Amino acid sequence: MLASVQTSRTVSNTGTVKAVGVGVYSELACINPVTSINWTTLEPGQTVNKTVYIKNTSNVPVTISMTTPYSSWNPPTASNYITCTWDSEGKSLNVNQVTPAVLTLSVRNNITGITNFSFNIVIIGSG
């Protein structure tokens, strides 16, 4: 007789969004600013995508980039198991131009010891 063992770990999070030189919005019309992202409850091995809209709010063309500063991760070890990436690194935006950006949060299968975490997402427009 074979026995099956199944374990489950639930990870909860809300990420804070900070924007520099650009606006980050929840819809294409750029009405509702995004200041945090609720990634919902995540399981090991899970990947979740969230679409935001980036608008160049400066008076010159900008190139956009995104970072999740290590110092913002709580607990710091969460960054060993969880990654946040996006599909818009290095995109150029003209003045008032809007582009969709997909943020992807991935949780590794071997996550351990983390039930809640938080981190900052910093989106920068440089021009």
C-alpha cells in the first residue's frame, strides 16, 4: 500500500507601488492610480500576472524601468523564494503616452518559513 503525502503552504502579500517620473494606473484611461497590488493568496510554484498602465507624466520622453529594492523585502529572505518581474523594461514613452505593463510574481516550489511578505515595486521613468 502506498501512502500519499501532500503539504501546502499559503503565502499572502500586498506590494506597495512607487512611481518616479511616471504614473501607474489600473486602467488605460489613467483615472485610478495604483499604489499597491494585492497578489492574493499564493501557493508554492504559483505565478500571478497583474496588468497596470504606465503613463509618461513628465514633459520629456522617458525610458521605463522597474526594481524591487532588496531593503524593502519583509522578511528579507522572501526574495530568495519570490520574484517580481515585468514585460516593460527599457520601453520608451513619449510625453503623455500610455503603455500596458504586465507584472509577474512567481513563488518557488521550495519556499519555506514564509507565510506573509511585503516589498516595494519602484517604477522609474528616466529621460
